[in-house]
Amino acid sequence: GVAQQVEFKVIATIKNTSIENQVSNVVGMTVTPYEVVIVYPHLNLPGSYDPYGDNGSWDGDGNDYTRIYSLKSDDRYEGYVNMVAGGNAANAVEFKFTKVNWGDGEFSYSGTPGKLISGGGGNIPLTSGGYYKVNADINSLSYSVTKITRWGIVGGATGDGSWSSDLAMNYDEAANKWTLTTNLVAGEFKFRANGGWDINYGDDKADGKLDAGGANIAISAAGNYTITLDLVGPVYKY
């Protein structure tokens, strides 16, 4: 959104000869970059969980908090959903996948954990409510759920120089984000779930967007930092 002055030139090369490269004049112009907002395919997760006081979330239309996304548009979906018990669920939680909303493609429990059927069927059961990483592959009619009980930051920037123990983050249910305010030293860190390395994120391009198993995140100077982990929507950010 900010206009910038840029310059271009063209260089022409003939390979395998002694002819020198030909270089054009420099042409200047003003360009204004803009962001392209990509609309990623998604699945809604209607269910009996009640994270935001709506007496169960069986609304097939869904929202950012109850959707998982396909970043490659290949019918493989992933996302994090807070499926706390409540509403129509006393303790356990049940849910389904819908392509857009009810009537536009429903994927249900086949009776075998990890397997889906297309169309009407049973609800997918969870043994307990909580914060879950959810994956679904419509090509193979399969799904997986991983309960996340803890997010933390780990690395030399935490001050102890250790990559074996992490500092726990706090979950803000209303904002659906994880935060931590702590002193850091110059160094590096990563985000990881459940105190292990099976699920961890870094930043390959240092652009504030997270990559699974990505590069360590650099802290250039010691200080008191507030770190926010935002797993809502198709692109995970910090």
C-alpha cells in the first residue's frame, strides 16, 4: 500500500560466444504493491462443543474458530479448534465435517477411528473436550485429532540455553490465542506443543508466519517480550 520508486534494466546474453552482454538503459517508475488475500478452501466442524456460549456449535456455516483449511487446495485440511465440553455435551464432544455448510458435503464417522464416510453417518467422538489439532483428508476419507494441552517456547533465547525444556504459554479462550510475557536474551527459539517435538513451528522466511518444523526464530536483543501465538485461520502467525 506504499508507493515505491524502482528501476529496471534488461541484460541480453548469447551463450558460448565472445559477444559481450547487451544492457538496456535504466527505466524508472513508481509502483504500489498490494496484498492478495487468498480464499482458501475450508471444512467446517459443527459439533456439540460450546467454546463461545452458543449452546453447542452445530451451525454448519462455521467461522474462523470452527474451521480447518486446505492451503494447497488439495482436499487435505488442517487447523486448530477449541472443542471444549459444553452446550449439548456434558463431558465428551462430538463433531462432523461439512464442506461448506449442511447440504453441501458432509463427512461423518464411519465407526472406525480415523476413518470417514461421505454423507450422513455418525458423529465423530472425542473422549474429552479440549484444544485440538485437527487434520482431514477427503481424498482418503481419513482424519486425525491431537489434543494440545500445552504450547511453549523453547530455545537458547529463554535464558537457560536449553532446547529440552520450554516456557509454557497461557491460552486466552476469548481471543483464541496463546500468549507469554517473559524476559528473553539474544538467541533463538521455537514454538512446540505438549512439551515435545512432534508438533513444532519456526519461521523460514522471518516474515511472522509460522512453518511446521521451520527455522529457529531470532531474538536480536535481550528484553521483556510479549509473545503471541495465533493459530486461527489458514496461515499460522506469531
